[in-house]
Amino acid sequence: MARGNRDGNQQPPTDWVTRAADEAIRHAGGAEAVAAGAQVTCASGASPSGPVHLGNLREFLTVHFVADELRRRGVNVRHLHSWDDYDRFRKVPAGVPAEWAEHIGRPLSAVPDPWGCHDSWATHFKAPLQAALAEMGVEMVEVSQTEQYRAGTYREQVLHAVKHRRELDAVLEKYRTKKGDAETADEEAEQAPEDLSRFPYKPYCRSCGRDTVDITSYDETTTDLAYTCRECGESHVTNVATEDEGKLVWKIDWPMRWAFEGVDFEPGGADHATPGSSYTVGKEVAPHFGAVAPSFVAYGFVGFAGMQKMSSSAGGVPTATDALRVLEPAILRWLYVRRAPKQTFDIDFGPEVVRLYDEWDALAKKATDPAKRDVAVLAYERAAATAVAPLPTSAVQVPFRTLSSVADVTAGADTLISEVIGHVGFPHESVADLQPRLAKAMQWTAEFVPAEERTTVRESADVERLAALSEQERQWLDLLLSNLPDDLTQESATTVVYGVPKLARGFSLEEKPNDEVKADQKAFFKLLYNLLVDADRGPRLPTLVVALGSDKLRSLLNVS
């Protein structure tokens, strides 16, 4: 947080991003090296094996914020993202035809897209996230591991790993467990017996494309690697020095890439920081490739609530694309940057969304006062803009709760909502001035406000209830309709709705209500809700009145 120095001057606030950026600079050789133009590489990685959900999004955004902080400082930095699309297809998830089981063991980039909209399984799950990240202002250099391996980019590193496999295996052996290590189990289960059972390089079968191979021999002189596929039964010989038909096992592959790419910062899930996990093992493997493991932060779990209707993607988990239907890009960014990576949190898409927008708007207001710049404002600044440009925001900022209330009441097109919004105190030239927030509010109201909480305006007057009005209730309605202006605004509607009980007791509209008037107001409001929306409560009455308009109100409340 911000703190004063000995002279009483306020120092800039610092946060986890600041500290992570400092560590990345140290790893890259220090301030002098960076000042001289040394590049700092901040890396992320993900396997497009399924929907990249909001938990996985932390991998991307953690790196983005650190890289963006360095870019703000004028550092030569890149956010390098590796798509692990050369990983094996492990299982057929729910909603995918059972016949896709025939692709188990093949690279994700070689598995067809079951939905037929992309050229592969991997691309199908990359594409929506790439679009969402672009909307959030995330710029990164993307690398396909399929392309890297198939192009022979890592050929020298593969040969090095194979030549020094005994030393590398000694590192892995220190951390192997009998049970419970899924990554090690994968490596060991798919290796041939004898001394080659832990070979660091795994080819994909030349005949069927699967990694279900047993290595039968390796010639140190010719670098020929022989194998037999357990799935198709075919045997082949691949040359590690001239052919590119496989990949290094994960716990060697990752630190190899640290060295090859010169990675200075890379986060990982909390599980990667436990004893025997990929990062702890990688720290000891990296020196064998002439590198020091990058600075690292472990990030915690992200949970979801109120999203039963949310996910439109296979897998049934909400993605960034889903979240951006109801959250402005800056707000989604803010959820991730305002907490240290190790902190867990939930994203609630229910009523909490309204409170979230209110909190964001209050923070935006606070951010306009330089004297109030603290860690919270720093998080706002990081979320609201990148080093390159601000995130999109509405030209006319209307509270989300107002937009959602009007969307609920009108159940109409954005042009109708825009008209009402103008009347409730937010003048604007066109619907475009209310975007992107208006679209988010309309989507949220349509999808996440339960049916029993939606506002349904009566089609016609409740004749039976109007006939049973008490003398006081009849007086209230008469006073409302006689004082109702034809051109309703939020201010005029508020004045008349709250003022009717005052007038009924002989007070002026401007006088403060006493206890009797307050009690009358409560009863009057309930009456209006009953007659207008067949409920005891609903959206703010002035907003409801403006949304309905004078003609509709008179048709529902006229007691004559």
C-alpha cells in the first residue's frame, strides 16, 4: 500500500504485480541489463484439451499483468504463451461421440473437432479464449508446441536430453512416488521395460499417430530409436537427430523450454509448487540445459457460483467468453488483479454482479482523486487500461442496477431501454453511448435473474382489486394520476411517488415525511406494486413509473 517517506511525501503504492515484475527483472540480469535492452520473457502455458475455464484464466492474466507492468516501465518485455497442443488426447468427455475414443493417445492438434467448426480439437478450444483475451486487452506471442516439435525447433535439446538421460532420470528418481503422482505415472506407464523404461523422449506412432509405444532399443551412435505400438502393433525406427516424431516427457520438456526461451517469470497452479511437482523438479532439471528456473508464483483456486445457466461450452464450466457476456472486460480483469495469486476466490454470476458493478463504479470515482491513490486504486488502474490503451467503457456511465432494472421492466429492445434511461436522468445521444454495459445488463437480466424475481407488468388493469380499494387507497391513486406529468423523468417520478402520501395528509411535496407519512408511503408502494406488476415489491418505483410511461400507468391505475 502507499506509504510516506521521511519527507512526508507519498510513495507510489505497490502490489503483487510490482513485486513479481521486480523479480522478473532480477532474473533477467538486473536493472542495468534491462536498461541496456535485455528482453524479459514472461511465460504462460495451457493445454487446449477442453474449455479454458475461469480458473485456467488465472494462468494467462497473472502473466499479462506482470508483463504489462514491465511494459509501463519501458522494459523490453514479451508475454510468451505456449499452447501445449502436442499433448496427448487423454479421454472422451461428456457430450462428445464415443467413437472419439479412437483418438486417445494422439496429439490434441491431430484430433478432429467433433463439432466441425475448427480444423482440430485443439483449435476448437483455443479460438474462443483467444477472442476473449483480445477483448480484455491481453497481447501475447503464441507458440504451438506441435509446430515447434514438428519443425525440429527443439532437436538439439532433445538430443541433449537423450544423451544425458541418466543424469536427468536421477533428478526425477528423487521425486518419484509409488502412487499419487499423475504426471510421473503417465511417464512410467507408457515406457518400455529394461533400461529404456524411463526414456526422456516419447515418439508418436508413425502408423496410428498414438503415443502408445514401447521403446525397444536406442543406438547411441546412429541415434536410431526403435519402438513397437501397443495399439496398432506396428514397429518402427525413428531417428532422433533427423526426424521429429515425438516430444520430451513433461517434467523435462518444461524446464527445457525455460532454457530455450529464456523465461524469467512463469506462474503455475498451487499443485505445481508442491514437493515432487513439475516446478520443484524443473528447478533441478533446468541447470542441465544451462538455465536457472524462472521466478515463480503459485496461484490458487477460482470457484464459480450462480452459473448454472452460464456455460455454453462443452465441459459445463464457465469460460472467459461466458463471463464477458455479463461483465465488462475491465471488471473481469479486476477480479484477478485485485487479489494476490495465492488467494482463492469465487466469481458469482447471481445477484452479486450488481454489487460488483457498484463497487467498481465507486472505485472509478475514487481513482479520480490523486490523494486517494492506494493499492485498491492501483488494481483499478491495472484493470481499466493496459500500457497500450484503455479498455472499452461506456461513454455515458449508468449504474448497472439501473440498466438491469429498466431491462427487466421493459423487456424491450435496446432502443426502448435507451429511451427510458434518458428519462431517468442519464441523457445520451445514442444507444452506442451506453455500450458495452447496456448489452451486459440486458444479458444478465435475461439469463441470471430467476423467473420468480423477474418483473412482469400487467397486461390490463386488475379490475377486481381496483373495485375493492379503500377510501384512502382511492385517494392515493387519484392524487398520483392528477399530479403525474405527461413527460416523466426520474426526478419528477420520484417527487410524485414519494409525495402522494404527503399530499393526502395535507403536507406539501417538499416537506419531510413524519412517521405517519412514512407508514403511508410503505403501504402506497405495496399497492402500486400489486396493481402494476402483481407483486408486493419490485424495481425502484420511480424507475418503474418512468419505464411504463404515463399512458400505461393510467390504463392500469384508473379507478373511474
